[in-house]
Amino acid sequence: MKQEIVRNAMAIIQQRKREAEAEYDKKMAPLFCDEEYIQTYKTYTNLQIENARKLAYGESPDEKSEQQALDKIERMKIKYGLGGEKINYSCKKCNDEGYKNGQMCTCLKKEISRQILKNSGFEELKDFEVEIKTSGDLAPVYKKMQEWCNSDFKKNLIYIAGPIGVGKTYLIRCMANELIKRGKIIKMVSAPYMSIEFKEFTKYQDTEIIKKYIECEILFIDDLGTETMFKNSTLENIYFVLNERKIRKLPTIITSNLDLNDLKKTYEERIYSRIVDRNTSITIYLDGHDKRIKK
């Protein structure tokens, strides 16, 4: 999945390069109808190649002739009103190559982040640095989750509970943003939709349905407790996904309106135990007044 995202991002960068060069060629078209310019450009190119060869063999390059050819090219550009015209690459650092000196350029990193967001299920992101300043009593929770997003995920399940309107959505949007900055592949799904997919999986045994929940790098499950409980499907597959992700040490973030007591009443013990395992989980309860973090 990650390699596919990088390939898609690189394809977009390369398309930008092609478009910039095509636009430049379009502007320069009058010059390439001028035989004198064509010959001068060929001369300049040949001099560049020959001088590069001479340098490689320790000979003195003919820099004067190369500069004279370049100056003539520039004079002819001015004649056609194209003086100083250059290819307008989107990224001036790497000229839309995606890499600079063997290192991934920031433009490619940003495009990878955009691709991750596009495939994540999140429509909007928030920034920890901004939200911490305005979150009041929630600031310690935001800071703790920002630290977790930049950790090695020894605690690989985060359970964020509380009634509607206390900030759960803002918090996970900040977390998603921070994880994407690290290049992590994230997926967000609502519990009701996931339950419907589990029903399809149970009926048709289409392994691709379940694999995307088990194998994704970081999974967000939103609104656990609001899903329809399909017989012989929902509970069994919630346990299966959570258990497999625990075994594989893949991070899972869950939001819910259920506090821990209601969670225990709603789900069977084996699901509850996977969510509240103090060795591998962090539970956060937000009620609008009292914000508690439990490990």
C-alpha cells in the first residue's frame, strides 16, 4: 500500500514536470522555427557535451565558445520577446524531479501526505500546535496524544470515550495529521460501516474486506457502540480485528460514547479485555469537565 502511494505521488510530480516543460516548449515554439536558432542551440549542446568530456579526461574545456553560444541563444530569445524565459517548475528545489541529491524532496513528501489523506477516510485534519493553544483543560490530553503519535507505539490501542461534543473528533483529526506527517498510512472507518462490511465478509468470505482492517498501518474506528450487531458477525469480527492487530502490534485508535462500564456491558469480555489491557492500551475519557487518562 505504501509503495503504491509513493508511486502515485511520484506520478503526479512527474506529470507536473511534463506540463511545465510542455508549456515552456509552447512558448518557445517560434524559436524552433528559426533555422539560425536551431543551429546555435545544437552548437551549444555539442560544446557542453565536449567540454564535459574534456573535464572528465583532465583537458581544458572551451568555456569561451560555450559562453558565446549561450549568449547568442539569449540574444535570439530577446529578439522573440522570450528573454529570461525559463521552465516554470512547480518545485524550484528539485525542478519537479521528486528527489534532490538523492534525497526525497519536500514536494514529494507533501504529495505523499496528500495521497495518504485522500485514502484515509478523513475529510479534514487539525493541527496539534493550534489546538493545544485553544483547548483549555484538554491541553494535557492533546499533548499526551501528540507524544504518542511520535512514539514507537508500545501502547498500540487508544480508546477515546465521552459524550457528543467534548472534542473526540478534533482530537483524532489532530492525531491523523501528526501521523500523516510521519508518513504513516492511516485508515478511518465508522463502526456502523465496518459492521456492515463484517456482515458481507461473513456471508461471502471475501478476505479482502477483512484484510484491509487487519493489515492497515494505523486504524481509526469511529463511534464504536453505534453499530448494528449482526448475529454471528459483528462481535466475532470486532474481536478478530482487534486481536490480530494486537498480535501484529499495529496501532488502533477507537472513539466511542461508551464509558468503560458501558463498554463492558455492551461487548463480551474478550473484546473488552483487548481494549482496556493496561499493558498495551491507553484509555481517555472526556466528559466536558473531567479529562482522565488511564494506562
